[in-house]
Amino acid sequence: MRALVYTGPNSLEIREEDFPTPRTDEVVVKVEAVGICGSDMHAYHGHDSRRPAPLVLGHEAAGRIVSGSRTGERVTVNPLVVDPNCPYAIDGRWHLSPTRQILSMPPRPGAFAEYVRVPERNVERIPDALTIEHAALAEPIAVSWHAVRLGMERLHIPMAAASTVVLGGGAIGLAAALVARHFGAVDLRVGETNALRRDALQRTENIETYTPGSASEPAESSVDLVIDAVGAMGSRVSASRMARPGGVIVHLGLLPGIDGLDIRKVTLQEITFTGSYCYTPVDFKQTVAAIAGGHLGNLQWYEERPLSEGARAFASIDAGSVSSAKVLLRP
């Protein structure tokens, strides 16, 4: 089968790989659409020791089962593989389990390929009316669903009464804004430095945006809920500055570094700061249901490219020349 293989920093090649052989509890999925994630970009730059070359990356996949009793079923893939007997899984917090594996990390090849093997419990059936492209967006949206849910649980007021700011207008940030709106957010803005992305946010989903550092940036201590989908020093500075007393900051981005958080303000003003990582199986199922029900906007914030042009797609994202929040590859 053909696969897009990460061969070293800033290098990807189309290669022939062995057809995946499923184990007893697994199925093989014919990949029909797979998204490029920020973590794929991180690995592509050679900054992720968990993803050593050579490796097939990609974990945001949807397609059709081609093995076993469920052959022919259209599915989206939950790429977080966890031992169901782990205490964290039994407690419902699968994503925190030390047993977790993720497609695109050894020992599990990813989905930038024509086929991928996954445990049967990790595929979620999708309705016939749901497009495969939208189904492939389930994984990144589930990340945002989990983050917004954590923020809501920590707020002292309903979402409809809260001011909400999302930092970062990439796929995770945009999805966080859509999920927040679904959960009732009215006073909602997204801060994004890239003008192409700001335009796309406003044009495709009618989301209000602003340029970080400009006069339109939220005032100091004025925001109830901040979702930091960037996770850099600058965004932590902004989140600390704009969070109001008793507010909530959900740190969702995974860029390197630890500076920027105003610990003194967090302490003196009892601001809740929490990390957010991946999602639970319940988050994933609820996300798929919300997408299928049309509750998260028109979801037209992606562009498609053939898998054969995957290396060029990575380079375009790197250059900042892609206006869409998500690039989907089609094997």
C-alpha cells in the first residue's frame, strides 16, 4: 500500500509499505480522509522524540472497514488506544492512562496511508448522511470539546452569561469556538495573528476575531473563560492578563516552553488554570453526534489534497500560506 512516510526533519516521502495485518481485537480501515495535525507538524520538524523516523504519521482519520464482521461500515477513528482494564479507563479517564498508545507513534503506524489497523473499540460508526470529510474532523473537534467541557465545569456562571476568548484560530482554536457556541457562549471572540485565518474564521463560521496586540484585544481582567489553543509564552501572557478574578484558563496548546503564566495573579485572584489533553471516549462519541446533527456549523474550514502531495501540503502549512484551518489528505 502507499503511505506518506516521515523520513527525518522536514522530510516526507511516498513509499510502499506492508498492508496492515489486524490482531484479534482489531480491524483494518481503508482511509478515505485524514487530517494534518499540529502534532504531525511538530514531528515533521524533528521536535517529537516520541515519533522517530521512519514513521507513518497521521491520526485524524475516517474511512471504511475492510476486515472482519463489520466490513463495509463507514467509521471515524478514535486514535487513542488504551488498555480497557487500566484503572484510568475504568474510571472513565482513558486519555490519562499510562498504557495509552496513539496512532502515528510506535508501535502503531499512523493513517497517512491507504489502510490503517486499529482496535475495533476505537472505530465509531457514522451515519450515511455524514460526509467522510466531516467525519475526519471528529478527532480534532473532540480535543476542543473536552477542553471547553473542562472550562464549563470550572466556571461559576453559565456559558451564556460568560465572556469567552479562544487564543489561536487554527483547527483546535476554531473548533473550540464552535463547541463553545454550541454550549451557549454568546460573548465569544477568537484571537489570531494570521490575517488569512481571521478572514476564514469570519467568512466560514461567522466567528468574531481580533488581532492579538491590537486595540481590539480584550481588556485586562475582562474575560471569564480563556481557551489557550496556542500554548506559547505570548498566549500565556495574554491569557493571564485578560482573565478576570475567579475566571478560568484552559491550557490546550502544546508548544515548547513554560514562561508567561502570571502565577501571582492566578493566586491572588483565584483564577483556575487547568491543562487539557485529548478526550474521553464519551467526549469523542458526543462530538461525532454533534457533527452528525449539524450542531457545529457548516464545517467548511478545510481543504483537500491528495496523499501524493502530502509533502507539499506540509511545506505550505509551514510557510503560513494555507488559509484553511485544516488540510485533509485523500489517499
